[in-house]
Amino acid sequence: MMPAEALLDGKVAIVTGGGGGLGQAMALRFAGEGARIVLADVNPDAARAVSESIPGGAVVVKTDITDAEDVQALVRRTTEELGSVDIFVNNAGITRDATIRNMTLEQWESVQSVHLRGAFLGTKYAAERMREQNSGAIINISSLSGKVGNFGQANYSSAKAGLVGLTKVAAKELAKYGTRVNAIQPGLIRTAMTEALSQKVWDAKLAEIPMGRAGEPDEVAKVALFLASDLSSYMTGAVLEVGGGRYM
């Protein structure tokens, strides 16, 4: 049941990587505040499963976010079917962990492509529509690994750091068109990916967190809701850490 004054009432939100994890949490949180949702994912079956959990469902668009034509088609279809693109979340990502010594060029380039090329394309084509509307909010999902660098994640940490730079440039370029661009850096969040970590690694990560626990996906989604809504109307180019105090 929507609150009396839904924060995103009438808004249209595209979430890339919407087929699970943080993407699912953000889609559910946005929908609960009145937004109509488009789930973009290279795995449409996963996105359809998420759509079934959203009251009223969502539009599912199979999208390779590294393909410019796919991203253009995503924005075009959203505009044609729902009338606008008010919120765009660059969330899709992958990991291909290895030390620099052992990392292949393919492992490096595939992670860079999904995170940076994908976010660049999402920002570029969402912004085209947002300029016409003179309004919009773009949210980039970075990571605390982009702040400090994680052992064995040269590709991922570099890409997540790059997202911060992209956020700040886009914020400066798009402010005059009424479009805000901000980023979130999650820390250790309880998802299927992190729960696959060994107990030893999990415990070591927990020991670095002053709050003494992992975060939940919805705790990231609530910050995304803040950035997507008018609650953050005078914020752009900001990077918000959601990590329980880790790496302060």
C-alpha cells in the first residue's frame, strides 16, 4: 500500500541489473513509493521473477548495457510505453577477481566494460531524454572498493573508482538541464554474492565494520530512494557511503 504522499508518485524509474540483489531491492522500494519500474537486465528471466514481486509488475527489457543500441532502445521503449525517464540507476555489474599478476586482459576489460562503459551509455542516453524534460535523477552504484582498493580486484576497484569520476563530470554537465547525478558506495551488503564468501573472509570483513554487521539490500535502496526523490533536490555530484562506518 502506497503512503498518502508517495515520494515518487508518477515517476518512471529504470534500474539496470534489475534481476536481483541491489537492483531488486531498489525496484521494490521505488515501486512502493509510487514509481513505475523498468527492469533492464541481460537475464530477462531473472528480471521477470523480480517483476512478479512488484505490485502491479514492471516492464522487463532484455538489455546488454555495454551495447549502445540496446541502451538507446531501452530508453526509447521506456519513453514510448511510460511517457518519461525520470530516474535511471546504473546498477548492473560483474566481478572477475584475480590478482594483477594473474588477471587476464579479458577479465580486466569485461569488468571495465560492464561497469564503466555501461554506466557511460546509461548516463548518455538517459540524459538525452532528461534534458528534454528538464528534470531527472541519475544514480550510479559505486562501491567502497572504489575508495580503498580491494586485494584481487584491480578491475572492479578501478571501475568503481571511475564511476565516482563519471558521476562528478555528469553532475556538472547536466545540472543546467535540471538533472541531478549522484553515487552510492555500498560496503559489505548481504546478497547472494557476499553470502558465498568463506566464513573466514566474511568474519575478516565484519571486523572492519564499526557497526558490527553487514548491511541489507534495502538499506542501500532507501538511500537510492533519497537520491531519486525531491528529498535530495539540492544535491548533485555527491557520493554517499553505505557501509556501517567501514573505511572512514
